[in-house]
Amino acid sequence: MRLDFLAALSGVLIALQARANGELSHRINNGLEAALVSFGSGLVIIAVIAMFNPAIKEGLSNLRTAVTHGEIARWKLFAGALGGSFVAIQTQIVPLIGVAIYSVASIAGQTAISLIVDRIGLTGGGKKLISRRRVAAAILTVLAVFVSVFDRIDAKNLSLLAVILGCIAGLVVGVQRALNGEINEYSHQSFTTSLLNFISGSSLLIILIIIGLLSHHFKLVALPSGPLWIYTGGVIGVVYIAFTSTIVQHLGVLTFTLFSVGGQLVGSLVIDLVSPTDGVHVSAYLVSGIVMTYLGVIAGGVSSSRVRKPAKHK
């Protein structure tokens, strides 16, 4: 099977995960609990994998050595907390604005934050100069968000706050990926990094839920018996990690990113056409915004080719 097709499929998985998590949140009317179900199920799966995968344990040992020698700051190992925040935001807003607008907003946030991340050298690869081309690409993707919702700005069923939160979700996951890139430099095992992400992300969500319960601002609700697809968010997350850790090594970061984003945008559009959330509709403005978003990713994608590839599994 062609690797470029698999890269695009990994992008579709992101859109499917957003739809599943969003639907679960909508059915139980509890985004934080839905986020924990998604992250927690992913943690269980990858923890079971870790029990039978010596390479993951080796990666943990490598990180322990790196922290002991001061090669990586201990706080960076908690990058997964950002992932937990990302899923918490995702579960809250997808039911309000749909998968397609959420994807456009999230990618715009990721493109914008990449400028800051590279400028300050957060990935551990040193500071990078920001080209005018990348600045223009970031501006284009932000404009794409506005175009996507242009026909719905005055509509009562559009939450502009949700769109802004979608951009913030992109900012959060952009920083998380940068930190994960540095963790990978020392773990040499992408699944080890993923295990840490699921542990810290799930821990953050549990802490937030406990605080909510103690303050009486939150209550747990019974989970619905089905349909089963609304519980696939965590599984999809683990499968996505398996895809990316393998495909990026062969395609390179730039090619993978272009195909993956393309798959996510097209996939999110199809999802909103075939199985939309309540009140969501696909318009010419939304399609135009998706096209602008992809053009922005292509325009700014050249710099991505300089990013180091993740280490191969041993």
C-alpha cells in the first residue's frame, strides 16, 4: 500500500477521532468526562503494549538517564498534559461547530504557533529564523478560519468562542508536538513518548474532574451503551501514533504533513456532509476555507523539511 495514501489516511483518523469524541461529549453533555474516556482508553491500550514491548522500557531508561544528566528538563516530560487539554477542548467544541470548521481552526492555530516554537527553539534543535513565506502562510490559514465561518457569523447556531477555542486547541497541540520532538531525541522510541503523553494527559483530566467534583461544579454521568463508535477516540489515537511513527521515517516530515493535513481536511468535510453534528452545514465558504488552509500549509511547509525525523524503533 502506498505510504502517501497511509499518510492521508492518518489525517482522516484525526477527523474521525474528533467526530467520535465530539459525539460522546454531546450524548453525555459532559466534555471533560468524554475527554477522560478517550484519553483513558488510549492509556489502557498503550500500557498493555508497553508490557510486551521491551523497546518502550528502553526508551524510559534513556529518558531517565537524560534527565539525570540534565540534558532535558523534567517538566518537558509532562507534555501530555497539553494533549489532555487539547482533547478536553476538542470534546467541548466539535458538537458546536462541526469537524470541518474545528479542523480549519485547529490547523490555523498549529501553523501560527509553529512560528513561535521554531523561533525560540522549543523543539531542542536550536532557534530558527522565520521566513516571510511562513509568516504569509500563517496569515493565510488564520484568514481561512474567517472565510470558513463568514456565512455564519450572524447565525445563532455559531459560537465564535468555540471557533477561537479551536484555534487555541491548535496552539496547544503545536507546543505539545514540539516538546514531544525533543523527548523523542532522548527516548529514541516514539511509543515511549506516547506512553508518557497518555499518562500525564489522563492524570490532568482526572485532577480536573476531582476538583470539579469537590467544588460541586461537576458531576459524573452514566455512559451510554452505544453506539460503539463513539468510544473509538482512544483507539484511533493509538493507531494514529503507530501510523506516524512508521510513515514519517520513510516519507519525511514535509511530505507526511502535506498528505496528512490534506486527509484531515477532506475527511472532516466528508464527515460533516455524511454525518454532521446538529446544526452544522457545509457551505461554499467552508469549502473555500478548507482550500485556503491547505494552501497555507503547502506555502509554509518547506521549513518543515528541516525538522529531524523521529528515531526508528529498535
